[in-house]
Amino acid sequence: MNPTLLAFTFALLSTAAFAKVERIWMTHQSPDNSKIVISWETSSPGDSVVEFGTSPQLGESVKVDGSRTLHHVEIPLVQKDTVYHYRVKSGDQVSEINTFKGYPSKLLRIAVVANIRADAKLNFAAIKKDDPHLLISAGDTAMQYQFATEADKEATKSHSTAIDTQADLFKSTPFMVSLGNLDRKIRPNGLSLEEPGYDIAATGYRKFFALPGKEWIWAWDIPDFDLRLISVDMSHTGDFGKPNQACNAFDKSSEQFRWFEETMNATKAGFVVTMYGETGGTVRRHAEGGWKRLIEKGTLAISGECYHAERTELDGMTYYNSSVRGNGTFGHDPHASFSDKAASYQLLTLDSEAGTLKSELKALDDGRVLDSKTFTKRAK
């Protein structure tokens, strides 16, 4: 047989011997962006291997022993302003070689979305055109009622479905998620406190996404851009103490309020972004205004609760809402300086040399800028 044909035939047979891994996503679990977690799911259990490098030849690898179908492997990010190549393996299951951008040194782009809810009809072409280095969900990444069994707190099917709807994007862009109520829903309706509608511990969510700290609340840094992102757990707070309670306690004596206070007081970053899944006006009222006073120590706050684009200026602080679903009729902030019913996302662009953060609310359908504001670093 011709040697070239023989080599081609061998490669074809070798490829055919492996099951293809296609559901892949990336998050960060360490406190800053010096490492990244590659995650994937396989149809049968096996070990977890990531091969990676700054060329298609890869060259480095990290392996986690054991047998599982949900895989999380953390790898170092040593180089900036480069493209990383990687593939994942688990026994005879392997992915293609994929790529993602290493973090930059001069201009950092972060796209913020909310209410994905595993909807395959959403068109993220405008977001892809913006070519973000990081994608953030401000809540409700999962789809309502989509569970393995009605009361299975370990279920991750809804999150898997969300990843599938934008598969190419999640293979190439790290994804940091913030809790919304639908990310932890375990029953169509909470019948009683013994049969609640939501798993407050967000067991499946924390199992599926590898996130910093406690995971249901987290703080994460990009030091080169003097940026700290903080995610707190507030959604549908009016149902607290009822069968449809959808978040952890948020009063002054609560674990998360004390954590947020300590985190804010210890934060030295020039830019601080706080995220939550409740309306800004509601959050500002909680803990006798305690949340408002702490949020005001930062740069801006982002909500993913309502189905419209909005910017509010109040007492020197800027509050945003955006959603990839538009035409919402609820939750409008009476103090809003800007509002648009369009389905939207938020693009944050940080310039390390100028020391600025530009925030743009953009229409999801065509990427047009609806609203723009530029921030400078806060006093430390």
C-alpha cells in the first residue's frame, strides 16, 4: 500500500476508535486569572486529562485520576496576549483541539449576559463579534423545570443544555456565572417548606461550575486590570422564608452580608463590580440600606433580573440591568437615567494604560450601542 495512503488510513481508524467529546466549558476556581478550569462531560466514566499549549502541538498536560463523567481540570495560564490550544481526554473519549484567548495586557473585553435559560433561539452573533476574553452570566443560566427527576438536587441537565446552545462560544471563552433563581429550581412550584421550589444550596449548580470560594458567593480578580468581580446571592427576595425562597439569607447578621462587608472592606482593586440576580432598587433596601452602603464602595453594580436594559445613577453609584430577553414590563427602577426595552447585553472594556473601564449596554440583535459610560478608578 502507498505509504501516504497507509498513514491516512491509520489516522482515520485511530480517530474512529475514539468517542468525540463536544460539551466543553471553562471557568475560574482560583482567586485570580492565573489559572483556568477546563470542564467537560462524557457519556461513560473515565479519568480527566487536558493537553494544552500555545500551538496546535500542545506539549503540556494535566491529569486528574479517578473515574467520572463530569470533569474539571485546572491548568496554569502563564502567558498573556496569546492563543491557547487544548483538547480534553477521558479514556477513549477525546475532543478536537480547541482554542481560547489568553488574557491580554492592554485591552480587556468582558461580555455580561443574563437570562440565557438554555434557549437555543438566542442569537449571540453580536457578542461573538465583540470577541470577549471573558463571558459573565448575571443569573438564570439554566432553564426552568428541566431536571433529571423532580426533586434531584444533584441534577445538572439544565446547565448542560445551556452550554449546548452556544457550544462554540463556551469552548473558546471562559464563563463565570452568578446565581439566579432558575439556576437552583428543583420543582415546578414549592408546595411547603418541606417541599420547596428551590435548592438553596444550589447543589447542581456548584457541581457543574467550578467557581471561587464558596461558589454560591464569590470574589475573583484580574490583577493586570486592577479589577475585582463580586457575585452575591440575591434573587426573588420577596419570597424569603416561603416555599419559593430562592436565595440564602441576606440580612445584616447573615453569612453572605458579613462576607460581603469583609470582602468590600478588604478590597484594594481600582475597579469593583458587584453582581446579583435581584433588582437594584430591591437590593438597595435590604439590611436597612446596608447593601447599598457597601455596594457604593465599588464602581458599579449589575443585575440580571429584569427583561430590559437600564442604567440608574443614585448617590454617586451606577446600577445596571440587562437581559438577553427584552420587552420586559416589570422591575423598572424609578431612578433610572436610561431605559430601553431591547434584548441586550453589557460590554465592559478595560484599558490598562488609560486606567479606565468603559461600560456599554448593547442590543443583542445587532450589537448597536444603547448606552455608554466610562469609569475611572475609585479612590483606594
